[in-house]
Amino acid sequence: MTKATTVLVTGANGFYGQFIVKLLHEKDDEVTEIRTFDTTPFVKNLDYTETKEVRSIVGDICNFSTLLNACEKVDCVIHAASVIDFSPNPDVKAMFQNNVKGTENIIEACLQAKVDQLVYTSTVDVVVGKQRLAYAREMQVDIPENPLFPAYAKSKYEAEAKVLQANGKIHKDGDGKLHTLALRSVATYGENDPYYVTNCLKNAANTRGVLVRLGSGREFMQQMYVGNVAWAHLVARRALKEHPEKTGGLPYFITDDTLPCNIFDFVEPFLLSRGFRLSDTRIPFWVIWILYIMQQIVLALLSPVYKPSNPMIPIQQVYYACNTYVVNRKRASEILKYSPIYQSKDAMAGAAKYYSQVKL
């Protein structure tokens, strides 16, 4: 008889957390209790039938005592809580406090509460710099010295490294071990998306319904559906449980079968659903770069009397839209036995419904 399993999901109210909880109900027969951990009570906002006991715990991952109590008698922690800030002037202190210190608390709580598995939600952004990625595998890429989104990427990589270093550590009572892994998901779209496509829609709304196309049009971006990101976490949980020595201690790139394409081509159907459109012409990267340099010169001259909170040209986001970032999920396929469960057609249909209604 299969042992009853309790799973704790941090960041359960978030973009990934909501779908992870949904699939724990629908797709994981081993799980009998789901504990949600977030700074606000868990509120279900996806359509599914609850099949398991759900215990909502309100707390902050930076508060160790609350976290430790939440981890008591838990078999697996899926750590999806994170502070994400892609703005030109991010809150660096908050990201490192939550993403790094909070993750340290998670690890320590797992060791003290004798949790067996820890699945960490990392991001492909830890390896995204100004160099293109062309179907790169985990062992083929270095961590960039200057990542595209410095504070966010560095805080996530530092947290990821701590999680992987904890793999195989013995529980505090000396009985059993903690096994860990990290999932590096690519740019994600779908229901509850607060960042990727939603920001493109907001930008179009702020520029009279036209999203300005950047780059040459030959750049390719890899996107994946949030449901497949969530599914990868369930697959990872099971793989860590069944083959801890083989699967633990590694980062895994996670993708699905959404075809890599130019970011502007990808978002066009969602723009059209809101009555927006793409611009007829493209602005080459070199033009934007010149404008950016001119902007920096002007801001430097004005700095004694004027310091804007956000620059007019967010150069990191321009780089992101004007480069190719595509990775290879072979390690996850071979070692974790991961394959996506949502086909592209169904994923796009679910996403289209959400983006046609999301508040901008």
C-alpha cells in the first residue's frame, strides 16, 4: 500500500503555486494532504475539483518558527515562493532577503522537520546574459558574471546553489536525508500570468493600442505553459522520492512543446484579442542602443537636480526581446522522465481566454 504523502507548497497563491496546487489535486494520487504557505490565506482561483485535504497556513518564509511548524510531518516541500522584480530599479534588499534568506530558512526547516524532498522553483534567468542561448544544456552554460536582470538572477542563483548543496544532508536527528533539486523554467505564459504576456498587453495599452516591435524579427524566445511548469514539479517530487541518488543535487531546464518563436509573433494573438496590434515597422537594436546612450548622458547631466525612478528605455528588457534564448530539456526528460501533459493547442486556448479578460 502506498504511503500517504503530505506536500507543502510555498508561494501557493502565486502564478506557479496556484497551478501546482491544482495538479496535486488532479494528478498526484500519492498525495493525501496539501499544505499551502503564503503571506495571505490561500484562495483557489483556478477551475478544478478539490480531491485532497487542504490546510492553508499564513506565514512568511523569512519567519523561521512559523515555517518550521508548517513543515512538521511534511514529506515534500515545493518551494515556489519568490520575490520577482524585473524593473530597472528593483528592490534588491527584498529579493535577497526573501529569495536567499527565505530559502535558507526552508532548507533548515526541512532538516529539522525531517522532510525528505525539496523541489526548488528556479528560473532560466540565472543563465541569461547578453549572449544568445541556442538549445543549450545545463552543463554547457556558465553563470554569467553580469546577468540580464542582475539582482533577481543573482538572488535566485544563490538560493538555487544553497538548495543543491543541501542535497544528501542528514536530518538533524540523524535519521534520514534531505534530497533536493532545482527546476529552471523558461518564460511562462497562461492563467494568472502577472509578468510576461500581461506586461506586453499593458505596454500596448499605454501606447494607444500598438506594441512596438523591436529587433530584426529573427530572434527566438522559448515560452512554456504554466500548467507544464506545475506538472514538472510533480514529476520532480516523485523522481526525488523514487530515485534520490540519481536525481538529487542537479538543476534541470524545463520546457514544453510550445515552438520557440519571435516574442512579438508569440504575443500577437493575445494583442488582437484585446483590440491591440503590433507596429508595422521594427526598431533595430542598434537604434535603441544609441537612444539609450543618449538617455544616459542626459540623465547624468540632470542628476544633480532630477533623478527619475524609472528610465524611459529599460535596456535589460530590450536585450531580452532582441536576443535568442532557447534551452534543451534533455536532462529533465532522461533523468526525471518529464514530458509535458498540456499540448500547445490546449495551452494557447486556455491562455487566450485569460489574456482576453485580464485587468490591465
